Amino acid sequence: MPVSRNRTLTALTLTLLAAATLTGTAYADDEPSVPPGSVTSEPPPEVDPSAPGLKLADGAKLAPAKVLDIKSVVEDMGGAERREDTNTDVKFALQAEVLFPKDSAKLNPEAGARIRAIAEEIKAQDSTKVRVFGFTDDLGTYAHGKKLSKERADAVHDQLSKDLGPEITFEVRGYSEDYPIADNSSEEGRKKNRRVEVSFPRGTE
């Protein structure tokens, strides 16, 4: 992840457990936070199919619980930069304040280094498809947020294109206030929602 050595990191590892029935799939709650590198060795909870509170269709049986996906989330203490890793994808989320002046789509001088570091990770994963999505908070009109989020996504795309070359296929979108990741009722939440996300498939080892 493109962070300095002295940056304090926090990590969150989420393990999703699923038990499938003939009529659908049920997901267990997210596991609590654990320190980086730790391994959860506890087995999934057993389910008694004869329990009176559990109703299944006639002949239906619970499949064995299994791990569907593991998500690792690492961000600096201020939340300015966040990295999510799953089995298939890598996603970086950069808060707008670390990339742009207020209500602007012009990259600030510090943004170039952050974007170049992401470009290096894209190269390391040998990815050829990259998604760049912009988001805003819910202040102002939806139309203004749509325009600003797209312009910011375009600005990050333009910088990535310079660093990666023409062989990369990009998908660039602006979503305005759609898909918030925090509560817009506080400035702290709105700050998290004002962001640009860069995601791409993981390489195969």
C-alpha cells in the first residue's frame, strides 16, 4: 500500500460465513476486528436442523458452513487513504481533500505521488482493467455532485493514464452522493463520502 513507513495503520479483517439452503443462502454477521496477520481458528457455529426456531422446507438440509470471501481493510488513522483487498480485487479510496482543493477537480501538488503509488500497485498486479469512480457528500444539488464527482474521477484517470500507458482499459464514472460509506449527517461522515475510488482485479500467483 502506498503509505509512508511512519504512518500508523489499522487493519480490519472480515470473514463472511454462509450456510446455503435449497431456498437461498444465509450470511453470518461480520467477524469483529482482529490485529493484522492474526488468524481466527475457531470453527463456525454448529446449527441444529431440528431446533424449533429453525424452519426448513421438507427435505431441505443445511450445507456445511464455508468461507465465501475474506476482505482486508487498511487505512491511515485519518482515513485519508484506505485500501481494501479481497480474493479477487484491490480497491483504493482517497478522500477528496487529499487530492483536490474544496469544490474543485484540479489535482493539488501532493496528489501526484499518491496516484503514482497506486499506479505502481496496478502494475504489480499486472491488471489491464481499472475502475475510477468519484463520489461526493449530499450537500448541494445532486446535479452539481454528479458533475464534480465525474470531473474528479476524470482527473485521477488522466494521471493514471500518464503513469500506466495506453494498454490499460478504464471505466470512469461519477456517482454524486450515491453509495455513501458513512453518515452524511456529520462532517466526519461527509468527509469520508467525498472520495475517489480506484479498483482493479488482483493478479494471479
